[in-house]
Amino acid sequence: MFESALLDLDGTVYRSNDLLPGASEGIDALRDAGVRVLFVSNNPTRTRSAYVEKLTNLGIEVTVEDIITSAWVTATYLATEHPEKRAFVVGEDALRDELRRAGVAMTDDPADTDVLVASMDRSFDYETLTAAHDALDDETLFVATNPDRTCPVRDGEIPDAAGMIGAIEGVTGQSLDAVMGKPSSITADAAMHRLDSGTPESCLMVGDRLETDIKTGLDAGMQTALVLTGVTSRHELDSAPYTPDYVFDSLGDVRELV
């Protein structure tokens, strides 16, 4: 049995603005069994407050303290570990909002950059790529909010942060110094700190992506459950480098464990 659960959002709880079948029932079952539930998303295009609003509109009760995002983890990390560094951001307004709330100084001047933050940016263009190229040198810290190649949406998938990261790495020859979101231990540690009780062994990580959600749980020593409502299909498991403890058709099947 477990005391807490970390639930991915995109592809696990919803797709775009559509609640996935079984998601509400699964969350209710966990909470009714006394399991502390946190929502842990690699999607950096919403603030934690915006996630609260979205989940509430979908009928899921949640507070901002129940939400951990790659944007928030990035902001917290930079504010704590590199408080004097100025960040040049390739990303969307939600990421900038989280950085601003954490007290991270930002700049639009590539020459004034101490850290380049690469993230999902649906307005990414040649001008942005050129600025990122100019901002990144051997002295610049290069971090990313999340490594996801795609993000599941209603009708399929769209490019995620990996597209922006790959473009920047390609034109600069520089590699990332750190990734903040899943499967980084930084996110796992942030989640356990937020839970403030229990051990990783008593925590269940649930998500739809093997290389982020499941790897996060396995690396941290958590129990893991893959749901097939997102980017991973059952036949992909045969050759997968990461093996979850459980495989569910949907989040609703977590009721089997409580």
C-alpha cells in the first residue's frame, strides 16, 4: 500500500480541456483511501494558479499547494541555487510569471545573460533562436524546464520543449547543464519535500510517459503506474527501457490498488 501519489496531468488526467475517462474516479478513490495526491506536470505553459483553475473547472478539487510544475521547479531552483544570475528565457508567459514570483531576474539582452532557460514556446521563431544563440556561451548556464519531445492534446500530439532545446543545441554546439522537470531528481525531491512525510517507497508515481513519469518514480525508488491514455501504447512496453510496476488502461484503474 502507499501513502501518497504523484499524478501527471497531460495524458493522465486530461487531454487539452477534456477530462479523461476514469480520471475523476481514480483521484476520488485515492483521496477516499487517505492517499495524499499531488499533481506533477512537465508542462510549463501554465502557472500553478492556472492549473488550479483548469482542474477546478474539470470538477477536481485542488489547491496551489497540490501542484508542482516544471516551470515552478525551475523558478525555485534558480532563485535558491543561482540567486544573482540573470535569465534569458525561451518560453511562454507562464514560465516568466513563475520566475518573477520567485524573484529571478530576467533579461531580454543576450549580452546580459547568465543563464539561458529553454522551454516549450509555441511562438518560437528564427529571431528567438538567434537571440538564444547570442546569449549562450561557455560561461552561460544552460537549463531546461523539461525534456519532453511532445505534449498530448485532444487530436494527437504537438512539439514540446525538446524541439526548442534541440534547435538551440544544434546552432550553439552546447549541451544542457541541467533539466528541472521529470525525470530530474530535482522534481522528485521537490515532491517529497512538499509531502513532508513518508518515504519514496510509500509513494506511487502515475503517468503516461515512460522516459519522464515512470523514470522519475523508478529513479526515486517509488512505485510506478503507467496509464495508456497518453503517449505510450501497450505494445511499446515490450522494448521499453523502463518497466512500470503497474499498467492501467486509465487512471480509474488505480482503484484496484486502494
